[in-house]
Amino acid sequence: MLRYSDDVLGGPQAAEQARLAAMATVCDPTTIRILEERGVAAGWRCLEVGAGSGSIARWLADLVGADGHVVATDVDTGHLSDLPAAHLTVLRHDITRDPAPDAAPFDLIHARFVLEHLPEREEALDRLVTWLRPGGVIVIESIAGFPLDSSPHPPFAQAMRAVDEVLARSIGTDSTWARQFPAPLAGRHLVEVGTAVHLPPTGAANASALCWTLTLTRLRARIRELDLASDDVLDDALALLADPAFFDLAFATAIAWGRRRP
């Protein structure tokens, strides 16, 4: 089975940089609010897993200051080259097989849109929990596909289901895993466990619409190869995403957090 960065998503293309930037615009405000509510503060040692373009790693580095440290990891660090070096380390790292980063244990571990793409997600989560210091916090964000069932736009819904299915078949993505939240953390004996859902609107040519346009365009050849949607359906979906009057709900983001017992 392929991996996320094996020419499925990811890569050095300008389109991928734009996709990551759009994703950050959509998701960062919610991520930052959740992390602030977990008490992240100056002096913390943080691990940002699957750092993407580095927007959250950069925000964390500014927050923890000179007395703290942030390790930003990804299997593809090509989009992290512009991150500042002060109290921030960029590390090419695979959480399914590489040892804990040297800075472990951490006060905070954050992973957004990572575990649902890994067939070994349960084992990877086991490893992440062991990299927390006693009292440390883990925050997991994952896509959840439930809003699609009630979409009033059949081409958009079919195209989004095709994205879901092509990722499931290509790299093992499971957009239903996060519907269990917060059980994966409670089952690992974490305390102060909680969950939230972010359901961003997609439409009016906003950042979410751009992100899905770029994602659908990148995956189009694989979608057609697996005959998950016709060219007409994909064209109609892309036209909807470009329409300033369009509004719908694509995937939600399910968020769960917990603290390792002191």
C-alpha cells in the first residue's frame, strides 16, 4: 500500500503549497483555540506531527519562547524549509517506525490529519502516548466524513466520496475512525479527555473550496483510474467549488485530547 507522500498527496509542487496554505487558513484558528484551552504556555516542549507547511509549529515556537522547544516532523519536510531555527527543530520522521525524537518526552503532542491516513494508526497512537511526559497533553485532529450524507449537491457529494474512497484504497485512510473520539484516548488511560468538532463551510470560493479544488484536481487521475466518478461529475463538482454562490459541507474535523497521568 502507498503512503500519503508517495505521489498521492504531498510533494513539492506549487499546487501542494497552495493546498496546505488553504488548509491552514481553514483549520488553524480552531487548532489554536483548542491548544490554548489545553494550557500550552511558555517553556513547553512540543511535538508537531505531520507539520505540513509548518503554520502550527511556527505558532507554537512563538508561544513557548526561548525556554521551550518545538520539534516539527513530517515524512516530507520539503514545505518546512522556511521555518525559523530558534527553539524549533525540523525533523524528517515517520511515527510508525522511527524512535522518539531526541527532545522527548513532550509536554504537548499535536497531530492534525495524520493518524486517519495510517493503516497502523492504533500502534502509532500507542507510541505517541508513550512520548508524553507525565502530565503531558496530546491533541489529535482527524477528518470525519459524516456531513456528506445530507449534501444537496449530488456531483459535489459524489466527488467528495470519491476522494474518500481513493485515499482509502491507495493509502488506507479511514474517515470513520474519528467517529469513535474520544474513545481512542480514554482507552489508553489518559485523563481530562474531551472532544470537539469543527465543521467549516465550503463555498463562496473560500479557502475550504480552494483546498478541495486542489485536492480533487490532484487525485483526479486516480479517481478516474478506479472509476469512482466520471469526468462529467468531477467537472460539475469543480464548477460548483468555483461558483461564488455555492455552499455545502464537506468533511468535518473531529478533535480529541487527553492528558497523561502525572
